[in-house]
Amino acid sequence: MTDWTGRTATDIAAAVRDKQVTPREVVEQHLARIARLDGRIGAFREVRADRALAEADDTGARPDLGELPLAGVPVAVKDNLAVRGESTRVGSAATPDSPAAEDHVTVARLRAAGAVVVGMTNVPELCVFGTTEGPYGTARNPWDTTRSAGGSSGGSAAAVAAGMVPIALGNDGMGSLRIPAANCGLVTLKPGHGVVPAGTSDWFGMSENGPLATTVEDATLMLSVLADRAFVPGTGHLRIALSLRSPLAGVTVSEPYTSAAREAASVLMGAGHLVRRADPPYPASLGVTALTHWTAGTAVDARGLDPRLLARRTRVHAALGRRFVTRAQSGEARQALRYGLEPFFDAYDVLLTPALARRSPKAGPWHERGWLRNVAANSAYSPFTPPWNLTGWPALVVPFGTLPSGAPGAVQLVGRPGSEPVLLGLAAGIEGRRPWRRTAPVD
């Protein structure tokens, strides 16, 4: 029997449409891989084994099976998006353990396209931090299980990187797709504001739902389903700015990540693009603006929850943010940041940066550690992602290079509103010239 684990979503869907394999066979194989590996990885909060198989049978019986873009593709869903009939715990003991009456619109679109939800993935409590751990487990990087997978979509990224699913759904409010994708060697795109329907809590319009995948083709396919419109990657000759400076003052960037960005710039120059060293005019107040919105979003999410059931780091984060909610809701600081950056993006079409400043922290009980220690660790390794949530502009992460540990490196591409096809086209060009190993050697 052909093994369909480790195959792309594009390949699986084509085989199911052509009736080379049934959705049940595909889902069974992926469930078996989850059962074999997830005890080491910690990707899933809940696996829907029996229900997923029943849904696979339903998918196989659909009269439109031959037209479904994700026919029979197993997918994992981040545990802050509603899956009909399942609880949504958002990584917390303070949330209700009651089943959702309806799918979130993104989940509904995946199912309508033929995907089968095999489970909900681990997140840090209320999706606040850049590492994933809590009462439901610790998500580890499949490339190096001593390290965190990142966060907050850490479980979704770990599931894809370990080949337990070919694609997964996550979201990004301060880097929560891009951070774990960079750690785990995946492709992701935080779409621009309004491209994909957001969640019920979107941190004042900063959080966007998006794909985690092992190839640009799969990420494009999944994004097209989530946005309910086709994306066709493509680029002309672009003006690209290479910036190696951290947007947050005082944060240094380690050599493996600066080297990856430089080498990616060389690849893009070889493809005919004009690349120049140039730093965006990040304001000195960026760190304060980011912290204000980050904590205020948590304060809103924590309303109505029993604080006695929240971890101390979450309580402190929410308490600090309560004084900033009105300021964050006004949007003035975010608009000022956009105005300040727009001239830079008039001069350049795309910004290329390292995806991270250094590898992720050691996996461990970060939810039991102090708030300041968590914030310091997060800021020290992921300073490149928050500006693009604050602006609402699209930002993509693509694997590039190898860290000294053997884990993948990564770079980030940022563009103006509406530039998702351009970013995907650049990523496809990088993939064609510097292909990467798609899944971690965890067997």
C-alpha cells in the first residue's frame, strides 16, 4: 500500500480526486502516524480519530469529490478556532469545555473544499506567547525536540513538520504563524488585513488566519481556500530591501539568521531582482506600541474568565493590558506606524529580513515561569514579526539555510497590502533554487 504520510496536500487531493486512494485510507495513515509520534512531539490537544474517519467516509461519498481542491486531505486546526462538535480550550483550564455549535468560517471552508479535520492543536494559554506549553501539553520542534516549536500556532506547526498532517490552520497576532513556521522549517503567510476572515477575537484587527505547509504550492492552495479566491504566485523584476537590523531596539540578531537573509538576497539577485541593503524607519516607540497592543488583546480575551484558573504569566499580561485597551482600540499608533513606513514601501516593493533573531527557547514549563522572563525570551528571539501585525500588511516566512543544530533557518518577506501573490511568487522562486527537506527526520 502506498504511504501517503509525508506527501503534499496537492498530491493527496489529486490522488483522491482520481480515485487512486480513498479519504479513509489517507486519514487512517495519518492517524496512525499521530499515534506513533505525538507522544514525543505534543502537537495535538485532541485527536478526533473516530469522527475524522466518519468524516473521511462522508467526503469519499460526495458527488463533487472530483472537483474538491482539498479532497481527503487531513488538516489540523489551532485550538482557538471553533470546530463543530468540539470544545475550543485556547490552551487554558479557564475556558469552557463545551462543544462548538458551528465551525469557524475558515474551518467550514476547509471542510467544504474536502479537507478532514483530524484534531485540534496545542497553543499557549490564550495564544499569548511565542512558545507553546500549558495544561494540555508542550509542543516541541520535531527537528530538535529539546526546543519549543514556537508559538502560538506551535502545535499546528509541529504537526505539519512531523508529517502528521500535510497542512494545518493557524493564526498570527504578533507572529504566531511565522515564529513556529520559522522554527519548524515550514512555509506560512500572514495575509494582509481582510484577506481571510478573522476570529471572534482578532486583537483589534491584528490577528489573521492562515496556512502552515511544507511547500509554497500547498500554502497557496490552502490560502486560496481560506480566502475563497484563487491566488496565483507571480513576480516581475522587483526592488527588494534587505534589512538585518532588529525592529526592536537592543535585540541582537544571531549570525545564522543574518547569513540566511544575505544568502536569500543573493538567490533573489540571481533571479533578476534588484536587492539593496536598507532598513525601514522603525520608530523608537515600536516596542512600546507592540507591548501595548499585545497586552491589551490579552486583556480583552481574558474578560469573563476565572483568573484563578489562569497561569500567572497570563494574569499579569492581561492586568497590564487593561489600562491600554482604549488606546489600542483607537488605532492611532498603528496608523502612525503605517504612515511612517509607507514611503519606504514606495521605494521598495518587498522587504527581506531574517525570520527570527535566534532559535527558539528550550522546551519546558514556560507557563509556570514569570511574566517578565517570558516576555524577555519572546522579544529576544522574535523581534521581526510584530510590525506587520501592527500595520496589517502581508508577511511570509520561507525556510532557508540550516542552523548549526541541523534545524532549518528561515527568512521573512514583507509587502504592501495586496502583495500576497508577489510574496508567494518570490517564495516559489527561492524554493525552486534552494529546495528544503519538507519534514523532520522523526521516524
